[in-house]
Amino acid sequence: ELVVAMAIFAILSLAAWKVFDGLVKTRDRATLAANILSKQQAAYAQMLRDFSQAVPRSTRKDQQARAALLSDGQSVEFTRIGVIDPLLVGKSPMERVRYTLQDGSLWRLVYAQADDLSQQQPSKTRLLGAVESLQILTLDPAPSAIYPPIDNASSANSTSNANSSN
């Protein structure tokens, strides 16, 4: 009888261990999924803040303008407003933001001033890792890589209209 009781106890213990092991593995997978989801939500919230504060202001360097929004399908760059200067050090309320995919990670680069980006070193933040692809489409309503379009024809038309009125 003792051997039968020990065998029954061993079988019940083995079953309990399997259940406990399954619960631990499920908890670990759920924790990993929750961490990934949390990072994705934080990245989405940052992008939402940036894109909701985007403005159609071109950048300038040496009297030449670059479009307010530039996209090559794998990255997007735009000017945003709403920068807070809590220390009142004269920080511009605008900054240039760039989202890009590099080495399988989504990066956010921020230039403190919207103009003359070549003279600035951006602050760089890794938002997400293990990103396989990034596709960005801009619509106006037709797909476009820049917004607003920098059009020499429109400036030529305004010049020709001014000349024709003389």
C-alpha cells in the first residue's frame, strides 16, 4: 500500500509541476509581450505628438529653402512646433525632427533649430528595435516626397504676372 501511495503522490506531483511550469512559461511570454507592446505604444505616442505638431515651415540655409516635409519612403523629416523652454534660455519653439530606419531600429533625430541643419548635431533616440521595414507615404492628395512642394514654376509665374501687369 505504501508503494501505491507513493506512486500516486509522484504522479500528482508530476502533474502539478507540469501545470506550474506551464504557468511560469505563460507568465514569461506575457511579460515579454507586454514589454514589447509598451515600447511600441511609447514610440507611437512620441510619433503622434510630433506629427500632430508638424507645421508647413520650410527650413532655410544660405537663402535656400528646403521643403517642410521630406520623405524618401524609409525616413521622414519635418518641422514641428510646441517645443517648451522651461528654463527660458531662448530655445526656439520649433525643431526639426527626423524618423529613420537604421540597422533594424527606428530612430528619432531631433535638431534643436529648424534652420541650417548642417551646423547642428542632432539628439538621437532609439524608439524601437527589430523593425523589419518602414514605409512612409505623404499625400497631397497625390503621393509626394516633399511638402509643400518647392516649385520654381510658381515663382516664375508670379514674376511673369508682375511683368505682364507693367
